[in-house]
Amino acid sequence: MSEIADLSAAQLLSLYSDRQLSPVAVTKAALERINTYNSSVNAYSI
């Protein structure tokens, strides 16, 4: 599977429908990505 951040909304919906991916997993991946890159771009504030 591609990196979650690279998937389109349509691809995410298809993966949700097939139960291959969950919205919780997508949210966790997004938060991990923010944690990884925020120090260099400072685009997210907690």
C-alpha cells in the first residue's frame, strides 16, 4: 500500500469500505507525520 498521506480521498474511502484501513489508522498516521515534520515547517501547534 502507498503511504497513507499519498492516498486520495477516493482511495481512502475504498480502503475503508474494504476494511483494509480505518479512519483511526489514518488519523494516527497524520499525527505521526505532523510530529515528524513540524519542527522544520512549524505548521501545526498543539
